[in-house]
Amino acid sequence: MNTMTLYVEKDSPVHRLDPLVKLLYVFASIALTYILPEPLFIAGVLFVTLLLLVIGKVFRNSLPILTLSMFLIFSLVIVQGFFHPDNVTELFSIGPLVFYEEGLYVALVLVLRVLVMIGSFSVLILTTSPDEMVERLIKKGMSPRIGHVILSVLQLIPQMRATTSKITDAQRSRGMETEGSMLTRIKAFFPLMGPVVLNSLNETKERSIALEMRGFGSSTKKTFLNEEKQYPYNKLLAGIIIAIVILGIVWRVMV
Amino acid sequence: MNTFELKDVAFSYSPDIQIFDGLDLSFDSRTTAIVGQNGAGKTTLVKLMKGLLKPSKGTLLIDGESIAKETAAQLSRRVGLVFQNPNDQIFKTNVLEEVMFGPLNIGMSRSEAEKAAREALQKVDLESKVDDNPYDLSLSERKLIALASILAMDTEMVIFDEPTMGQDFAGKEKIKAIIEELNTEGKLVLCILHDMDFAAEAFERTVVMNQGEIILDGQTRDVFSKKEVLEKAYLEQPYVTQIAHALGYNESFIHESELIAFLNKNA
């Protein structure tokens, strides 16, 4: 069954990284854009992030996500360019509306920051299978319950989609029109949603019973099915990332 | 309706796996059971017949007329399909309303629909539960409600998908009686089954499917006597046939009563 995940299965150095290191990179790269809000510096972080996407062979997969964010980016530039309170130097004007240089500068920082956020999250999400990440987090002490919630949410949506199509078939067999005018669609809503909701509630109950039957709630220490993967440069990479963040803070305080 | 024909039908869910390729099959007034292992294409076949899926090639004909242009909802006046899992359709809070949903959809008036619904519930012996909430009933009772909700639509053809699953002896007898009654009313009855004993007992004709192809088609008695072909489709003969065979009789028995009568005579 296909799950709701953007994960792209490939073999690359980025895929082989420890999910926790990638998670650390997400936080570090975003933090850095706040610690040193200089366009040139953020552009550097963005460059590294995009480089990781290219090394991870997922640059192409990240493009749709970046395109989706264009709307936000575009509105940021417009709002800041026209209306930022520090606006003084005029760049150009459309009728009575004036576009300013200061606003553009602020917008540039914001846009770069957004791109870094999207980029580094893409690195994490596109190159890490949810299973691997959750298992790693549980090994580090996260509650297995939370892990289960994360993974089951990813499965829930495709599962509900499958149930819905089955229910649609059953109701169409009883002469219910599901296509056509708005009114027909509204009328079709309850016959479709009723069974979907009831089935989901039932499934949830049965799933929780099944989990309890297999000792999910037991308080003993759990062992893992998959052998722990070896991540050779783990500590080194984590160290480098933390060092860069500390350096950034020091730089900010000193200069 | 006299015949339902499939001519040279092809269908696939994904381009690389063909489910049907040039399937020819026709149904007539004989009650027909379709058997075959999981994934043989039985449910896909009935979904095509019901207009829920459209074939990529070929035509489906009712009494010689193509049904290509009809939607599933329009076809529901003529062909009824009882789904395997009743939970996929039940949404009303009382049994009568649930059974009336289909008849109202195909344009019956409220009073006609209620009459049809009560009659259908009587056939499945649930007329005492008309005011109950369907979800308070057991799964086998809900299956019968789903069955009644199709019977109430009074279609010319009724297709069952695994009606005996989860039913006890009494439930199976009820379903058998309903199938016979539909047949005497002149309706086409088609049934997907995993239960060979039930197929042997209640159906005149049996079709064996394997990987999207028909490997056996004929009188139920003849079909179930072909042990080797059945085994190729990973199917067993009915128990009565197996017992008779184990006792060393060469005649093919498909009804318990036949074997008992035969044994009594020869004892």
C-alpha cells in the first residue's frame, strides 16, 4: 500500500546519513538564517542546502515544493517592497504606489530564509524514509506511541481514500448519482461520509485492540526488528554542524 | 432481461498487468456461480457488468443492446449488486430507511419504496427489525440488510459478491431460498463464491475463473466432476463429491441428498 510520503528511494550519500543528523541540519540551517540575517550569508546556507539536494539526487523532486512556495515569496516581495515602515529610497512606482529599496532588502532576507526552510526540510523529507526516521527517534528515547501516531497518520489518508472509493461504488450501485451538478454532489455527501466515518472509527478501535494483543502497551523495554544501521561520520558531521552554529553566534556577538 | 453478454472484453488496472484480454461470456436464465481463487478477476468482472469500471476494449450487452453509455447509477435500475462488506454502504440510522435508499434513488415514490423495502426485509426475515439501528445488529444481519436493500430495488438481474461469508447454516438456507425465488420470478442471478458446497447445492451453472480466463463453464455437476482442472485453479471439489470419491463411487454427486439416497439404495 502506498503511504502519504514524499520520500524518494535512491542511493546517495545524503540518503545514507543518519536521520537525526539531517534533522539537526534542518534546525541549524534555519537558526543560522536568524543568527546572521545577511542576504549574502543566507545565500551561502541556501547554496549548501541546494547542493545537498543535488547530491541526494532529489533536486528535481524538490522543485514542485519550491514552486508551491512561489506564491508566498511573491506576496512577501510585494508587501515589503511597497509597505515596509523603513521605506525611504524609491526604486520605481506604479501610479500612486511606490516600490522602495529598503523593503526589497527586507524581502530578500525573508525570501532567502523561506527558501532555506523549504530546502532543508526537503533534504530531510525527500531523502529519509519515515520508517527509518521514526525508528531512529524511538531508539533515542521518543515514546513508541508518538512514533505510531506519526506513521499511522501517513497511512490513514491513502487508506481512507481506498475506503471512500469502495463506498462510492456501493452507493452508486444503489442508484446514487455522484457526478453532475453541485446539488447532486451535496446530496451525495452524507451517504458517502457516513460509512467513511463509521468505518474509520471501527478500524481505529480494532487496530488498538490488535496492538494491545501484541503487547504494544507493555512497559518492558522494546527490542527492534531492524538491525541498527551504521552511520560512519555521524558524530563528526553533527559536531561540524554544531560548531558552525556556535561560530555564527560568536560572530554575531563580536561584530 | 433475458441475456447479459460480454464480448471480447479487455480490462486492466495498470498498463503492465492485464486482467482480462478478450473475455467472452454470457449469462442467461440459469442461476450461475462464479468460482476461482483470490485475484482471479471475479469482482472485477462484476464491477464491469455494473458499470463501475469501464472496459478498455469490447462491449457489454443486455438483450443485445450495448450498455456502454449508461452510468452505474442508471444501470442500477436493471442490475443490482450486493457488495461483500455491508459496512461500505450502511449510513442510515434505521433499517427501513437504509433499505429504502436504493428504491428512492431509482425514482420510486415513498409509499412504493416503503412497500418494496418491507417486502424485501420479509424475504430476509428481518421485518421485526425495521426500526433498529443497523449498527446495533450483527454482521450477518447487516449482510442481509445489504441484500434486502438490493432486492427492494426489484432489478432484472441480481449479482451477489460472497453472500455466504460469515453466515451460519440458517443464513445460507435463507440466501438459497432467495436465489431460487429470484430465479422463478424470471430474474438473472449471478453469484461470486468461495464456498464450493454452496455453489454445488444452489446453482445450475458454474463458471471457473483463473487469472482472468474462463477455464470451465457448464452444468454445475459437470464442472465439479473435473477434479484436475479445478486443482489447476487451486479449487477443491465439494465435500459430497470428495466423500463419494473416497468411498469408491464413480458417479459424481453434488448434493448431500443424492449421496444419501444412493447409499440407502445400495446398502
